[in-house]
Amino acid sequence: MTKIFVASRSFGKVVDDGFTLLRREGEIIGNPLGRALSSDELRESLRNVDAALLGNDICDANVFNAASRLKVVSRHGVGVDFVDLKSATQNGIVVTNTPGVNTIAVAEHTMALMLAILRKIPDADSSLKSKRWEGLKFVGKELAGRKLGIIGLGAIGKEVAKRARAFGIEILYTDEVRDTLLEKELSISFVSLHDLLRMSDIISLHVPLTSDTRGLIGRREISMMKVGAYIVNAARGGIVDSDALAEGLRNGRIAGAAIDVFDKEPPDFSSALFNVEKIIMTPHMGAYTIEAIRRMDCMAAENIVKVLHGETPEHVVNREVLSSQSLRMKALL
């Protein structure tokens, strides 16, 4: 009987559409620990299954080399930084993801974080719920007329830019590739990372976590920013040096920060970020809308179904595996 291991903690928790698709294929085995699994934990869980639907679980060579039946790993999300793609390919295992499903949700959450930090909404809410009426304590700043620097103009970065324009914000961006069409459409400007840091009032991060982007914003970069600028990060925690961010908030170099992602999740609550003011934090919930979760659940499940049926999913991350001579891939060739 086909066995499918579901490690993602959010899959099927809000809507049932994806689970319905997988139930037709065979036995579903759930995550017994209710958290992201380590390499050793995942290795034991995948030893005798045909497919895996993963969240932020560590899926490395240690896992793949022991998973003799495994045909497909379907990432419940976009990033695959926790998956060893080279090892997956060597073992003839298809790795898929769900690009685009949460673009609108994360872009909207990014805008919500910007507004919340500039208008001090969480503090005002907490004050009023404590039965205090002190509106003048929470005098904020307007988005209109400010410079927003977007690092990474991918799908989410573009949607943030479109929404930010409606607020009357001047937009700068930096990316590996220029988008001259969008520059004309939205009247946005391409600049170097150095100039973006130097000129922006608000910096919003929208790049994947890679060896090149890990620690992209550290002490040096923060020292280059405008005094009183803001940082918004709804991408990946490791892109910003947490200690440097906390230091920038303490010494006033940074006026405020709003983050949805952390180096480790759940985070280390003894981290300096939990001992500074002028920061808003949410529990990696940027993609958590009913609409986005339904799209993600269904796409992640459909990716598995297609591989099990000998078909090629649209969103294969390690496409070189499709020409592999592995016995487990012959049905796909």
C-alpha cells in the first residue's frame, strides 16, 4: 500500500482539500512530534514511505540515503533551503515546491507590518486593552512621501511594490536582474544595495535564504542605513543578523523593525530580539490566509499525486532528476 508521510504542521489544519486528494492515494502518516523534524527524526520517518510532504524539516543526504522507497518530496511552501537537492537527485527523488501560492498573502502581511510599526498599532492596542486612553503617546509616521527600499524584486517583492505605490511611497529596489518594464510601469528605481541602504526610510527584504544572502544585513549594512530607518523582514530569518538588528534598535540607529521570520523556528526566546523595544514580531504567519493555504495544500498534494501516477509535476525544483537513470525514476521517463 502506498504510504505518504506528512511532516508539515499546517497542511490540512485549515482546509481539507489537500488531505482529500492524498487520502485517495493511500495511507497518510502524520508527524508524531508536532514540530519541524531534525535529520535523524525525518530519516526514521521516511524509511518505508513512498512520498513525503514537508514543512521546514531537515531533509539531507542522511535522510535520502536511507529512504529506499521514497519517490517524491513535496515542499509545503516555496523555499527549499532545508532540502539537499544534490542528494535528492543522486537518489532519483523528485523535489517539488509550491511557488506563487502565497505571494499575495505575504505581500499583504508585509504592508500590514509596515503600517503597524510606523503607526505603533500593537502598543496602542495593548494600552487601550489595559483601560488607558493615551493616544498622544502613540504618535506615528505616515508611509506617504517616504522611500521604500525593496531587496529582491521577485514575485512577492513586485506585489509589495504595487501596493506601496498606492500609499504614495517612492520605491527603490535592488536585485540580481533589473526589471525595466516594471520600473516604467510603477516609476520605481533600480539602485545598488549600498545606495538602497543609504537612501531608504524603510527596507523590506524579499530574497531567498542562500549562502549569498545569509547575513546579508549585518552590522556593516546597518551602519550604512539612514539613522531612524525601519527594517521589515517577511522572507527568511537568517538574512538579517539578529544580534546586529537588536544592537541597532538599542542604540537608535534603527527606529523600528517588524519581522515574521527567525533564524530558528520556533525562535530562541532568550534572543536579544526579545529584549528590545521598537520591534513587532509575528510567528512566521505571512502565508497564513485561508486562500493561500488552500492553494498551497492543493498544489503540494497534486505534486505528490502526479509523481505517484508516473507524471511530471509542473514545479520540479531539481529538474535534472528527470533524466536520472535511477530505478525509482524509470516510471517518469
